[in-house]
Amino acid sequence: MRAQTIEIQASAGRILSSAIFRPGGKKLMAKGHILREEDVRVLQMEGMEQIWVTELEEGEISEDEAVCSVAGEIACGCYEIQLAPGGRANLIATENCCVLVDDELLRQVNCTSGVVIATTMNFSFAMAGQRIATVKSAPFAVVRTDFDGLIGMLRSRGPIMQARPVQGATVGVLYCDPVNGDRARTLFEPVLRQKLERFAIRCHNGVASLENEEHVSRGLQHLLRARPSVVLVASTTAPAGPADVVGMAMAKIGCPIERFLAPVEPGNLLLMGYKDEIPIMSAPGCFRSLKPNVIDLMLPPLMARYRVSTWEVSCLGHGGLLN
């Protein structure tokens, strides 16, 4: 880039090197603004004769071109790109979604020159219209070789993130207690309804059951017939492991345990498996309180019908201490 002071009448098409303020302190034009003929006339009316501008040199591309191009490569799914002042492009969710982030690739991209990317957390839920990422360039210009290397990395290894829609997601809930299944429903349903409303789920299919292997397995099969996005088991007891009632009932219906124990507090006793690609998840104690717990972390990707692996559960430990 080459900065210089020039006569105001010759400044059209140039890039402002610094913001321009009126005498009262109100900003008139922002740094990085590309001057148009009408801008030149405004500045002349303000009494300006010279102005400090920047010109791109050979081998450089403008900040707006850089961030828009990168924003078009970093993601897939339900989002749109909105250009913002100052060499920035925002990614906005176009419908309710779960944001999945390749954290390793994001770190590597942010080690390159010229452009940086910030995203929401992996597995986070985003409402339509919410910003889920932003791309920011160095002021004014990016060196083309750096830009080409970054685009090449994204095309060969990307995308960095997915905005997976949760439109039409449904939730089945099995309320169970060793003595009276309706007791579990009475205890947990009001809290669960409020939790689900955070993810735009207004209703769910709930079944109450005695907590024994036969009744729990029948309740799970009943819920699975509706092909929900996820089945939650809201139990009043805390299992010691997959050999307890809920785990045995899951095994009985052909649902192998994918993961027991999560590095998340509250929610350490997570028990999760998949029956014909439908996740079944038990998290004792996590239905008693509206405070964030492992259910809040796991629901968005499962509602988006993303298969969460045991490795991805293990990665929740960094930041897994929720209170």
C-alpha cells in the first residue's frame, strides 16, 4: 500500500487512510471508505482542500474483496454474507441452526497473514438473523500471495464451519422413576419445556414409565416409532454405568452405548447411544435445573441430526466446567 496526501478534487476512487470528522466531532467518513464523486463534493463543501489516501499496489487486493472471498469459502449451510465497514464480512444465519466448527483448521487459518476469522462456539445454537462468524482483514489491503494461499487451504481442507438447520427438529422424552413414572414427569417436564424453548422447540412427545428394563425398553421403542431428532431419558436416579436399568434397556432394543461419562459439570453421568441413527441420551440430574449443563451442549447438534462421536464428547472438557 502507498499512502499520500493529494488534492481533494483528484481523490475519487482512492481509499481514505483515516477517518474524517466534522468540527463538532461527528464522524463524516470512515477509514477505508472508497471515495466517490459525491463524497468529493461533500468534502469540498466542508472546506477541505487536501486529503490523506491510500492506493493499492501491484500484488495486493482490497480488504472488501479479501473478506468477501474468504467468507464465501469458510462455511456451508444456511447462512448469508453481509459486508460491514472496515474490511469485515459477517456470516448471518438464515434459519435456526447448529454451528459446527473445525477448531484445528480455524487455528491454522488464523495463523496466516492478512485475514482473521472469529466464530461462535462449536455445537452452539443460533437463531435466524444471528451473526455466527466474522472475517476481518488487515487495514485496506491483503497481499495476494497470502490471500491465494489461504483460499487454497480452505478449498482443500474446508469448510471451517457448518450452519446445519434444525428446522423441523423433534424431541421425544422418556420420564422414568423406579416407583412412579408420572413422578418423574411432574418433577422434570416444566424445566425441560423451558430448556427446549431456548432452542425454539415448543412441544415434545413425552412418555412416563416405571424404571425397569422392560418398561424403559418399551417406552423407548414407542418414542422411536415417531423418528424424532433425539430421545432424552429423564430419570430420577443416577446410573453407575451402562449396566444399570437405562443402559440395559438401550442394549435390549439394539442401541449400543456410544459414550458413558462426559467431561462436563453438571452432566458427568451422560449416557448416549444411537438406535438406527437416532440418538438416545440420558443425563441424570440435568432436568432439575434451568442452569446450563451437558444437555444444553449436546442438544443443538443432535437436533440438527449430526452424529456426535465419543471423541467430540471428550473434547467438551475444555470449557466443560459450566458453573
